[in-house]
Amino acid sequence: MMSKVLTVKSIETYKPDPQRRLEIPDGAISGLYFVIQPSGAKSWAVRYRAPATRKPAKFTLGRFPILGLADARQLARDALTLVSQGGNPATSKRAAATPSDRNLVSAIAADFLKRHASKNRTANESQRVFDREIFPAWGKKNIQEVTRRDVINLLDGIVDRGSPVMANRTLAAVRKFFNWAVSRDIVGMSPAAGVRPPAVERSRERILTDQEIRTFWKATDADPVFGPIFRMLLLTGQRRSEVGQMRDTEVVGTEWTIPADRAKNGKEHRVHLSPEVMAILNSVKRVAGSTGIVFSTNGKTPVSGYSRAKIRLDKAMWTPGRGTSFDQATQARSNFTLHDLRRTAASGMARIGVNLPVIERVLNHISGSFGGVAGVYQRHSFETEMALALDAWSSFVLNLVNEKSAADVVPIREAKH
């Protein structure tokens, strides 16, 4: 009795038998079998007689559904052709050159990042999470072999090194990746299903007080490398990576253009540079032979070591003689992150009368006032308003630093007239 020719549709109808392994022959290629394990795992194999011994032998071609019917047939033909020539697929490098690399997490994730994640505004963040967390752990692992325990172990390791929020971000990226893989029939189910975020996140509300801004500004004098970066973070409200990787070619006059590939939302962003910010940029000494990177110690790459620089800043800020005398407990409560400088800038601009849509434009936000339908039809650039806002905010900060009171600062509403 001849075996039935397998089809893509018929393959999907076969169910595992919990008592035994199933091998369904393909009537189109003699020797090709669709193998279903009691666990539900599916694969392709070719059976033949070894040329040297004439004993029955079996060679696994690859896992289903990563290896589809058409590819399995082609590999089976190649293996059987090798047998007819006196070779052995189980030991031949030629036959072993199956498309196994495309089953690796690194290969499939690269396709995911290209086809799916690159279309989202968090594309850069997704790439960063994969490069930093997922590829080192699973890059060379077959995607079918990633288990729920692997996911949990990965997250636990990130938490144990003191990065619980990054663990949450990694879980979110893993979920999206495997849900995409399920939708494309690459895996049957996601190993991240049912895994809970390892950390409870609360929205930060930390902003620097007026006194802290004064102390912060004076403390940055002690660091000629990172001090200018920290000050620019406060005065422009831009992200650390955007400021830290700034290039001279991006600045024309008093306008700085952040290219799309460095902006978190993937959209080019123009930032007005106030006189105070221009003074900071002009004070930064460029490294000889520099490739145009503003903040660099070797002229080839942007500066690194923000964590250590932040520790130095904290010590400088909480040192007697800086206008503060915090004990250790108070210091812990008063500590801030570099991202809090961005929040401080946004809050400060609102304080001096800048409207919310203008603040969101300054921050390069595409949600909020510019989300949904409003984002489709709102095409006003707000360039003049953003320039006024950033000039007023920089002036406000410098007045604080020079010990002027808030009453000495003219609100932006009045400055327009």
C-alpha cells in the first residue's frame, strides 16, 4: 500500500500519541518521515540503508515548523542522493549543512527586529534589550529549546545584579518576540506565557528642588568630562544617549538635529540651543583627531562610565560646603537619577508658563497631545514656541544658580509680549 503524499494541511491534522512516537511517511519522497513525539515535538527524518553496512539508519533533518514540508523534501533528496553516491548523511559535513542556523534565537530574533519591532517607536529600545540581555543568553540556542525555566532564570539573573526594571523590560521584549514567533508558526507556544514581571514599578515623580538645582550645578564643576553633559541634560530635557552621542555636524547655528536612528521614537528631532547651552558646547575641549563626537575621551567613541560619574556627582553634591548637610538616610531619600533631570526640565518649563503641547514637542513625545487622531492632523512644528521655552528655562536655571529668587524670573507668558 502506497503512503499518502503529505500536504501542509494534512500535517496540521496529525496529533501526538502520548503512548508512542509516530512516524508518518511521505508518499512523495520515499524515506522521508514526519515524526511526532509523545510530548508533541515534531520533526523531519530520513531513513535509508548505510552504504558501508547496508544496515537501516536514520538522519534527523530538522524541527517542524521551522523546517517546513518543501524544505524537508529538498533536504531528504540531498541526503538520499548522497547515499546513492556512497556517502552517509549522518556523518557527512555536506549533509549536515542543514539550515539549522536559521533555527537559532539570534537568527529568528533578527528577523523579528527587522519585520516587526523596527516598525514601532520603541525599536531602538528593543534592539538594546536583545543585544544586552537576550542574545548573550540564548543567541546560539535553538528557539524550540527555550523553556519557561530559561525565561525565569534569565530574569532572576538580571534582578540579582540589581536591575529589576531592566528585568521587566526584558520580559516584555521576550513576550513580544515569542508571541510573534507563535503567530508565524515558528513555535507552538510562548515560554513566557504566565511569567509575571519580577519587579513592581511605580511611576517616578522625582524632580530637583531649586536648592538641589543650585547644588547640582555647582557640583558639576568638579567633572570636566561629564559635568557639561549633565548640565545639558537639565537645560535641554533630552535623553542621556542623545546628548552623550552628540556630534558637531548635528549642530547648525543654534539648532541641534538629533537623527532618527538615535531618537528613542525613531523620529528626527530638532532642539533649540539656548545661549547657556551654546556656552557649554563651546567650552567642551574636542579631542585631537576626533571623528566629530562632542563628548569623547578618545576621539573615536562617545564617553562611557555614567554610573561612576553619577556616584562622583552625588558625593560632590552632598559634601559639606555645597550648601547641604544631609545625613546618609536623607541622602538616600533625596537621591535622583539622570532621567530625573529630564523630568525636572519638563516640570520647570510648566512652572514658568510653557504649555503642555510645547513641552511634549521639546521632549520629542509622540503620545499625549500628539497621539491618535491629533497626531495625524497636527502638523504645526512649534519651533518658535520651543525656542522661547528652552531659552526661558535656561535663563530660569541660571538665575537659580546665581541665587536669584523665582520672583526675579519673568514668566514666559509675559516674555512673549
